[in-house]
Amino acid sequence: SLNAAVQGEGPCGLLGADGDDSLYPIAVLIDELRNEDVQPPLESLATVEETVVRDKAVESLRKISQEHCPVDLEVHFEPLVKRLASGDWFTSRTSACGLFSVCYPRVSSTVKAEIRQHFRTLCSDDTPMVRRAAASKLGEFAKVLELDYVKSDIISLFTALASDEQDSVRLLAVEACVSIATLLPQEDLETLVMPTLRQAAEDKSWRVRYMVADKFSELQKAVGPEITKNDLVPAFQNLLKDCEAEVRAAAANKVKEFCENLPEDNREQIIMTHILPCVKELVSDTNQHVKSALASVIMGLSTILGKDNTIEHLLPLFLAQLKDECPEVRLNIISNLDCVNEVIGIRQLSQSLLPAIVELAEDAKWRVRLAIIEYMPLLAGQLGVEFFDEKLNTLCMAWLIDHVYAIREAATCNLMKLVDKFGTEWAQNTIVPKVLGMANDPNYLHRMTTLFCINALSETCGDEIITKQMLPVVLKMSNDQVANVRFNVAKSLQKIGPKIEKGVLQAEVKPVLEKLATDQDMDVKYFAQEALSGEKKLFHRWIQILNADDK
């Protein structure tokens, strides 16, 4: 039946006697491909209204173009591009913009001239969507053009698109600027590119200025050190002081990268004279996104400016950011302390920044204390175990007896993360004895924290520490006079049960749970029975494992 359809019987030839029409779509496709009025499906799909479909069609056409030899490209593919470029609907013209660059390098000079003309026409199309599409492909198209045509054609199109009435077109021209600047000789940049770039950096639309800020490092590399020094430094200062927070944030995010790429011979002088004053203002910016963006990169300046400048000029800024009301700002500073540590050393760091961290850790507002606890594992990893034990260990233990439950809970989780970083031997020598000592605290809340810590630490400490050090303390606490402590003993025994040997469970844990199961307090009874039930399941599992091993 497939052959019948191919030989001319049409799509119905694929329908069998049983009425099965599952092959009908294939028959229709074959019939259409046989038709003299050829309408390639990808060309049709490149004109539809749905952007996603159009983009996929263009993507497929770009791949197919690579499979054509130069002759076939001119005979079959290039006419398709022309049809799309001169289509009545803007959708086909936007699709054409993505196809010029893939066919241009492999066609004759006559056809190349036609392609350049079509692209020029689309860059001045009446429909903003088409001009946007052309602007987005301007840099890509420039890369495949001969240098003379880049200067004669692309620069004029770039200038026109960068002055378009629609800011959505102008911002895409900024993106193209990076590609164009990399193609031109250094001596042509000042006259052909920089006037338009200066204009974009001061554009009335914040979106265009944002794009300049976002692409600033790439632009800096493209134009080279001399133009950077004369033109981009003042432009960057203005972007850091921009009236729109989004622009300031984008520029702040590029501070480290911009400073790194400055010419070495006068890098320090440019930073200290022109960039650092703007940075100081941004530290106290009214917008938290700006401050957060700056905090994520500012620590990197210390490696560029060196020890003396860091201590004198940057440390006061880091301190201010450590005390910022925005948690993200504080986190970004603490996350990058290792950059500063490498430059000024751990002792200097402890004398300057650590007091601020300790002060925050003891802040009257519990949410501030909570924020510092959450950063502590990160800080510990950067400072190392010796320094941590000397300066911060006491602080971490103090949080365990804080009067706010959320702090005690966070401090418990913090211990578990610290053990992950420093290891079980450190835990056994440093943390476990202090935690277990709290079991005798007169405050029942602190005694309960001991149990919570044991639950958490059992995840990271070895079975030997649990059995020999933790279990005896938990069992002893089953006689506590406060019911809340007793039922938490039952919960702890259920938690650590799987880590304890079968013999110890039977001889030591089970009798305690059976005693708690007859407690006068209903909650204690309930949780003890739950633990016993869990113990029985665990015991049965062990029996199954042992039987399987015997077999």
C-alpha cells in the first residue's frame, strides 16, 4: 500500500481493508512531497505565529544548511531564505534573520551581495519585532562578513539599530557591539564603535544601560586597555552611580572583573582614585540587591590591591557589610572570607572581622544570631579546625543553651555540619564531652538539648561513640523527673537504635523502654511503646539478615 501511494494512488492507498488509518499521516506527507507545488515543511513552520515553533524551525534549517554543498545551497537554500526575508508576515522575516549567517560564507559574491541587501532591509523594517531579530543576529552576521563589509555595512546598521526608537532594539545592539569590536582593528574602534557605545552607556532607557553594565567586562576585553582607560573607566563610574538600582546592581557585579582586566601598569591607581569611591557609596546603597551584588565580588578586590590597601581601605567596608541588615549581604561576605585570608592572613582577619562576627552571634535580636549560626559551618571550613577551636567553639556551645528554641535547634544542626567538616575524632574530643555534660544541667530545656544533639550527632558519629559514650547518658536520663525529658529519651532510643548492637539493645535498651511504657505520663507511655514497636521490627530484620547469611 505504501508503494501504491508513492505510485500515484494517493493517501487513501495506505488505508487497509480493516479500516486502519494509523498510516494516513505518512501517506499525506508522501503525497505532498510528490506534489509539483513544493512547500517545504520547515519553511512553513518558520512562518507560524508561535515563537517556540519558529525558533525550532530556524534551528533545524541552520543544521540542514550545513549538509548542503555550495551549489545546492545557492539553488535550494538561499531562495528559501529570500522568500522568508521578503514575506508578507513579520514572522517569516524574523526567521530569515537567523539564516543569513549560515549560508553567507559558502555562496558566490553575487549572492553574498543579495544577502547583505536583504539583511540591510530587515534592519530598517517597519515592524519592531523584525528589527529586534535583526539586531540580535547582527554580531553573528558580522563575524562571517569580510572586514571591508563590516566597516561599510555593519557599522552603519549598528549605529542605526543603537539609535532605534524602541529600547528593546537598542539593547540588542549593545550585545552586538562586543562581536563587532573584536573584529575591528584597534585604530578603527575609536571612530567606528566608541561614539555609539558612549551613547548607549548614557541611554535614556535603563534597560539599555543595564545591558551595557551586564556586558561591560566583555566590552572591556574587546576594546583593549587604552580605550578602557580613557573611555570605559568614566562610563563604569557612571553606571555604578546610575539612578536605577538594576543598573547599579549589574555594574556592581562586574567590579572585580573590571578591576582585574585593567592595565597592570596603572591598575592600582585607577581603582583607588576612580572605582573605590563609587564602591564605598554602594556599600550603604538603599537597595539590598545592589549591596548583595557588591558583597558577592568585593572580597576579590583584596587580591588585586594587596595587603596594605586591603587593611586600610577594604576591611572597613567588609565590616560594614558584615553588619548589614540584609542577610544575603552578610552571607556573601562570609562566603568569600578565604579571599581576604589569603592576602592579610588569619591573625589579621581575626583581629578585624572576627569581633564583628562574634558581636553578631551575641546580638539581642535572635534572628541575627540565627543568621550567624547558619553561616558558621561555612566560616569554619574557611578558617580551619585549629582557629575554629580557639575562637568560635565556645560560641557554638553557648548557642545550645540559648533562651530561644529556634537558636538551640539551629545550634544542634550546626554541630552536625561541623562534624561533617572536621571529622568524628574531632567530635569525640571536642564536642561530645561538652554535649553530654549538659545532661546534668539544672534547666530541663538544656537537658533536652542534649538529647536533640545526640539525635543529630548519631547521623555523623560512628557506632562506637554512640554505644560507648552517648547511650549510657540517654539511659540514665530515663529517670529524669520531667516528663518531657523522659519521652524524648524514648524518641532518642528509637532514633539511635539501628546503630546499636543487638545484644546491647536486648540487655540495656529494652528494659528501659519497657519501664517507660508503664510511665504515669501518657506521652511518655506513647513514645516508649512506639520505640518498642520499632525495636521489634529492627530485631526481626536482624533475624532475617542472619538467616540469609546462614543460607
